[in-house]
Amino acid sequence: MDQQFLFSFDKETNPTYQTLPKVFEEHFHNGEEYIFIHGNNRKRYICLVKNDGNKIHLHGDEWAKFVEDNVPTHVTTLHFVKEGETTFYVTGYDELGIEGPGYERRIVGNRVARCLVKRTTEGQILPGDFLQDIWKDTFRIIANGRRVKVKHERVQLNENNKKRANRFFGSGWDQLIADLEIDVGQLMVFTNLGDYNLNLALFFTNGRCLYEENIFPTMLRLPSREIPPYAIKDKRSKHFCSWKGHDSHDNENNVFYAELNGPVSDCYQLTIPVEYCDPHMMHTYGKALLMHDNERFPVNVKMVFDKSQPGRTNHVKMTGNWKRFGNMCGFKQPKMMRFKMVNTSVEVIEGNEVRIARFHVC
């Protein structure tokens, strides 16, 4: 599955529009009218997509605002990281491969930091302030399923400049570049995962990333930005994942959205959307287990019949103490919840077989 791509930021056309590379059209574009972009500032921008028949562009007020808020003048390369279906975290790098906002703690905040480099000879050079502990002598690099320990040292690249950089070297690094066949000059992005772990992503010359990696959703900051009119009916635009490290956003299969609010809490019941019930045969389930991080919360599932209106569509509801569930998960009402069915099971309860649906809820 394609997850990431790099391309040049066009200073001539921005902030009016940005032409996306061919790799976006071939591997990421689903014909959508707009995409969700999360910036370094951990805010969401719902940007319009235009296909003129030859090329695909990002344009409109939302894109212009994203550029204003997240792309300083020294940025030359943009990096799109797919966090979910039509959802991307977007960062940018200057000519030295340093992210636009830099790496000061007060600026980075609750987000991962990345740097863009080319493979160097005699070890690998990284920007001087990218690592969280410049005096740590070893780091672990994760790349294409491999976990390799490499040596680290501070180096002065120019005797006339006191500014220092970081260098990875040693047998671990040498073995990694041999196993992955990393050429000198090949583009690489290091992601600082914390705890002295870094992820390494390699890119083709067309900007496409070679390997998959575990990508987690950006913890967006509240309050949210105003939703543009063209996306106001899209429930995804009102959803914010608050499950740190949640890795079930790669697609929208088996997903529905529903709001946790006063009526749901007061009535102890939440209605599952009709368009979800039929294809997933929700009327055949008797219970559901809701999972959020380490929390587990059982609810009942039942179909509600209205005998006075026999032609009316019957609703399937989840019943339980929704206020308690929201408090367990740290949800603040109103909260647009995302339910993703991850598996099902059958249990015998009081002599009867009961189907149970298990949902990730974020």
C-alpha cells in the first residue's frame, strides 16, 4: 500500500494552487472533491482538488491558508504522509532537509519530527538539532521490518563553522544500507519516534516511497478550524482521533460515524446509520464490544420495531451507559465518534448463541 510521496514546492504558483505529482494521480487519487490535510501546527485543512484533465491541483482558500500557516518561505520540498483515506499529514523541508518549523521543543509539540537527507558516504549525516539526545552513542533504526542498532556521534563538518551535525556509522549502518541497497545520494526521510528509535523511509526518484511503515494519526489541536461549506455534511470533517498510536485509519472499510451528545447519553442509546446496518447485517448481532486504547466497554445491540408504522425502516441501536463510556475515553461532548468493526465472534449466553461485533471507537 502506498503511503508517502515527496515533490517540489512551487513558489511561483503558491499559494493560489499547487500541482501534485504524477505519483498522486497514480497511487493516491480516488476522484475525491477534497482531501483532509493535517499541518505541522496540528490543525486540519479541507483542501479542494481540481483535475483539469492533464494534471491535478490543490487550490482554494483552505490550501492558501494551509500554506500561510505551515509553509515558511525557505521550504522547497513537500512531504505527504497518508494517515487515512483521503487524509494526509503534510510537512515541508528546506534545502538542508530541516522541517519548516524547525525542531525546538516549544514548536514541535505533540507531533513527530522528520528530516529529509540524501545518503552520504562514510556514515550518514543528519541535521544537528534533529535528535532528542545529541550525546546518545547508539540509536535504533526501523526500516522495512528491520530493526538495526547504529552508532552515533556529533561531528563538525566545517572547521570554519562551529555548527555541528549528527552522524550514524558502524557495522549496523553498513549492513542496513547493504541489505536495503541504498544508493549514495538516494533520498531518505528519518522520523524521530522518541526513545532513541528512528524510522527510515526510502524514496524513488519520482518521489514515491519504497516501503510501508506504521503511521499513526496526528493528534489534532482543539478548537478545530471552521469547516468549509462544501464539507459541512461530511461527518469525517467533525471527527478528531484522540487515541494516540491508533493504527486503524488506513481505510474506511466497515466504518460508520455517530455523534455522542446529550440525547444519546440521556436515552442510553445510539442509532447505527441505516446505510451501515443492512450491508453489515447489524440486526443479527446481540452485543458489541467497544474498544478505545486500553478501555473495553460492552453494549447491547437491538432492533427497534415501530408497530404503528409497519412501512417504517426499523432502526438498530446500541444501548448502554454512553456517558460513562465517553468519560472512560476522555471524550468531550458533543463528540463525533468513528466506529470501525475489526472482528466478530459468537458466544453462548444463557443457552443462546449471541453474535458480538467488536469496534474500535475513536
